[in-house]
Amino acid sequence: MSLTSAATLATLDRTGPRRITDLAAVEGVTQPAMTALVRVMEESGLVERRGDASDKRVTLVCLTEAGASYVRRRRQAGVHAFERLIGELTGDEVEALVGALPALKHLAELESQDREGPKQ
């Protein structure tokens, strides 16, 4: 799976159903590229398109249970990888990481806000 596909699934998991144009903007790709990507993920059973109840002209891309499961498995694999790697650090290195956690959390929040775009 491409990084853009994985990032798009993670975005849908984090923010809920989105328009293709919104997904394209968040992921930094063109609308035609996102349309093609969504089509492939739809054929793989990871996403589905649904109508927007508030605007019948709009189609939203939604995670399927298989897509949500894929995102959970990827996140869990990342957690296990970090657990293993942190286990190889010295006590001083672990302390340094713990001290850096507030700044790292803030960076993650900033990145998430940046990926989601301006608030409406």
C-alpha cells in the first residue's frame, strides 16, 4: 500500500467521512489522483462512497470495517516496533525521550491541525 493510501485511511479514521476534494487537499494530491486512489481502495474494500444526508449532491468517502481494521493493525505494528526499539535504549536515553514527550505531542497536534486544514 502506498504512503498516500495509508495516510488517506488514517485521515478518514481520525476525521470521519470526507469529500474527495477535501481528501486531496489534506493529502497534497490532485483531485483526479485522489479519485483514482479512492477507486482502488474502494475495490479493495477499504473505503466506500456514501451520499451526504445534508447535501444530496455530495458524495463522502467513508472507511469500511476492513479499512478501520487495517488502520488499527498498522498503528499496533508501529507501537510494537517502538516498544522493541525503546527497549534497546539506555536509561539516560529513555529519560531524554520522556522529557521530550510534551514537545513531541505538541508537534503531533500541530501536524494534525495542518493536515486537517483550516477550521470551518
